[in-house]
Amino acid sequence: GAMAQAEPALLVYIFEHFSPLLIGLAGIGLAAAAMSSTDTFATSGGSCLSRDIYQRYIKPDATMKEMLAVNRVSVLIIVAGATIGSFYIDGIIDAIHIATFIASAAYFFPMMGGLYWKRATKEGALAGLIVGFVAQVALTVFDLANTPAFAPAYLDSIHPVLSNHGVILGMSLSGIAFFGVSLATKPSDTVNLAPFFKEAAKELEKKIVVDEADPQYKKMLKVMTEEITGDRAHLYLILEASATVNWNKFVKDITGKYHEWVTPTGIDSVYRLTKSDMLACITITRGQTEKEIWFESEPRVKDIDLHRKEMFVAFNEVSATLKEMGVLFTLP
């Protein structure tokens, strides 16, 4: 119970030992700290709802104006939910515990399993996340609703394994859903495993075959910028197409034609996901104009030769995709 008394103990100490001026300053400081945390969680949560859900699954071509509107509404929803929840939670420490339990039940198995288990699938991760979240929220609400004021938690009195709002049960259900659905669904492609498992990345590297005597390859080396910083090499290639590039169609076509190209962070950046090091993966983005395309990679210096060749492979794949769209994309 000592942790639960930390907040009132701080307030008692301030009132007993501070002058009225310092008490006022301390009050302003505590309020500022509380508001800082509040706006951070509200805005970051709003961004998750607007970008990770609305833009990714509901309307991929949403404009920035629409995204801003969705973000503002999301912030209001989050603040309203927190306000309602404050009437049912006794203190900030309890709120932190509840948030931690829900996060643990929802994220633990999907996150750790995705990092260390090759057989994990996105369907399994989604199932584990949803089951863990729903189960833990239900257990928490049930526990709070059946616990009288100032009494021990109801679930604690049933069995020790149900302590802390039944988080162990919530995590167990999440784990069962994660492993069960992963084993029941199609294994992940090698390209999805590459960022997490070096063996998968090496399988993809074997497919990179370039003739160093190719005139086009030599031409690319002349226009490509290389910078060395510590143990990293920075490779840049800025090229311009013959006409305006319909970026949405281009991204759809190249990710559909070549499975190595993926958009893990949205269509603004397209990764050639063939490395266990995300910095080393070749990335293409739109340049300063609607004709420009930027290529970028930050491999280890010891791997620079392989990445030069992969940059050439990436250029050829982009060029072939644009050619099918009726746009020429050549080296100067």
C-alpha cells in the first residue's frame, strides 16, 4: 500500500514544509506536468487512430485536411473516455496499473512472438491483440464493479492467479489466440521475416545478381551519391521521370509486382524489405517534384558493394513498373 500513498504523501510534505509562494509554484508545476502527459497521450493516441486505422484501412487517399479533422475528433474521444474512466478509478496509480495490465495482456505475445518466432503471422498477432485487450478490459471492469469501496479487489479474493485484475488470465487468453491462429494460418513470407531474422534476409540476398560490367550499372555508380559516416554508408540516388508519377498507382503496382517492396509505414515510403537492418533497406520516396523519385539506403560500410548492386536492382524494378504506366525512367 505504500505506492498508493506516494501521491498524498508528496502533497502533505509540500503543505507542511513549503512557504505559500512555493506551494503556489509547486501547484503550477504539478498541473503543468499533468497537462503535459495528458496532451502527449491524447495527441499520440489521436495520431494512431487517424493514421494507423483511418488512413491505412478506411481511406488510404485521405488528404491532410481530412487527417487533421479525424485527428481532432480522435483527441476529443480519447479525452472523453479518460474523463468517464476517472469517475470509476480511485487514483492515478490505479489508472497506471490498469493501463499497464491492458497493454501487457494485449501486446506481450504478439510483440515478443513476432520478434522471436518465425511461425508467427499477422493474423495471429491481430487475434492475440484483440483477445487480450477485450479480455483484460472485461476482467478489469468486472473486478472494479464487484469491489466495494476501500475493500480488497474482488478477483484477488477468488484466487491468487486472478490478482491484479486477472492480468495473468488475460495474457494467457491472448497467448492461446496468438499461437492458435498463427498455426492455423499461412506462414509469413520470407520478405516479412527478413527484418527480424538474418537467415531469411540472407535468402533474399542470394537473389541479387548484377553484372558489374553492365554499362547501365557503371552509369548508376557515377550518378549515385555515397557518404561514409562511422560504420555506415549513406547511398542516395535522385532521378526524374519523363512525366508526372501517379504515386498511389505506382506504389500499388510495384508492391503487387515485386513482393520485396512493402509499405510498413504507409504509402509515402516504400521499402525493399530484404535486410534484417531496416536502415540498410532501400527506401524510395517522392522527391521535391511530382516527377522526382528518391532512393536511399544506409548499409554498413562492409556491405556497401552488395548494396550498390541492390540499388541497381531497385532502379530496374522501379523503371519497369513506371514503363508499364507509360512513364520513362532512365539514368541521366
